[in-house]
Amino acid sequence: MIRHNLFYKLLAVGVAIGLWTYVNSEQNPHARKTITTPLKVRNLAKGYAAEPAAREVNVTIEGLKALVDGVRKEDVTAWVDLSGMKTDKSVMSATSEVKTRVAGVPQDDLNLIVSPKSVRVRVEALSGKRLPVEVKFLAAPPLGYAYSDPVITPASVGVSGKISEVLKVRRVMLPLMGANPNRPIDGRFSVVPVDAKGSVVSGVTLDVDKVRLRLGFVEVPATKAVIVSQNIVGQPRFPARVTGVSIVPSSITLEGRPSAWISSAAFSPSISGIEMSITTTSGR
């Protein structure tokens, strides 16, 4: 009996399956969409920092259209699990599988495809050190003045971050532009970590980003070279006349406070160390 009209029976079953699939797809259609989400790191050992080769991954979601359409970007999570990674070195790297999940939806109801499926993760020990703050004068003090010893509070700053970046930091600098000697400095200024060449190291953190600086000025002896000029008053008795003047030395160096300097035109031959000879001739 079963084999009687077997072809028509199989045909009827195929048609029934096709109709069921068609009706089901019309009433419960399938869909897919791709969401880009940040890649997180989980179970990282304390005292270490991790940097995946990819900061984001693409997650393709497949399933019933009603479920897929309801998935929001914030519902999708992607991560790498580093719980099994050994941390016996200061710098390590490993390839880890990317895992995904959609919040609020049973995992069996959706098909998740992630790209890339695995990423390379660099793991590095965290480090820190404390360095004194140094003032970097970007301009020379005014002539006749010098900067006094700076008073910095706090006098040192903590530097922390990945060990490779912390090792680059050689100094913590406070860049300072020119100042007015009549107005002492007392304020808060930003500090920056720099390497051996003076370039800023951006991959570290400072425990304070501003310090207080108090700075004044002191007067220091300054020198200035001036030309010695003659100042001859009157004329010799006629018929004699002045034919030449010789001054030795022709220039001198002044030393002292700038406010005490005077014009070189005020010097006379009576100043010690300067000789002036006047040559005259008769007009006859």
C-alpha cells in the first residue's frame, strides 16, 4: 500500500514542505545586519595594560527579522578573554579569539558572525617613577638681570603608564616664556614629560598637571662696549689750529647696572686709562 502511487505521495510531501517554508518565511522572515562595536579586554592581570591590534570589530547578526531588527548597537558586545595568558614578562603578545554576545536575546535564536575572528593583543606591565620639575626658560632674562632660584610646589611629579613609555621620560619640564623683572612670578603652570631629546612623551600620565611657581629676578653686573669720543672746548690762539685728535683706547667697556650707564659722549680725556693727544699747527 505504501508503495502504491509513491511518486504522487512524495510529490505531495514536497509540495507541503514547500508551502510550509513559504508561509513560514512570509510570516516569520529572516534578516541580517552588521554592527561595528568596540573591542573590549576582559580578565586582564592587575598591573598590566592591553592594546588589541583592532579597536573595533564587525558583528553580523542573522535570524528572524523581528529579532534582528530589534538589536541595537549598544546591545552588541565583543571582547577578548585574557584570563589564560601568562604574565611572566614586562611585554608580551598573544592571539586571542573574539567573543560576542547580544544582550536580551537567547544566543540560540541568533547567528553571530564576527570579523576578525581573532586579534593580536599586546600586553605590557605598568610602571611609574617620580621626577623633579625643572623650569625651561624659553627666553633670556632682561639685560642686567638673572632669574632667582625657582620655588616649585610640588617639587616633583609622578609619572605612570606602560613601562616602555615611562622609560622614555627623562624629565618633567615647566616651559616659561619671558617675564617682567618688575613683576615677580607667582602662579600655576602646566608641566610636560619629555624624552632625552626634549620631545613630549604623550603615552604617560602625570599625577598632577600643574604646579605652583614662584620666581623673581636679581640684578647682575652687565657690560657694554662704547666708543670714546672727543669733547674739545674752545680753539687754540690764532694762527694755530687743531689738525688731529688721537684717543687711546678708542673704546672702553662699561660694567655695572644698566640703569647707571651713561652716554659715551659724556666721557672726557681726564678719565683714568684714556689718553688723548691733540695736534696743532700754525697758520703762518
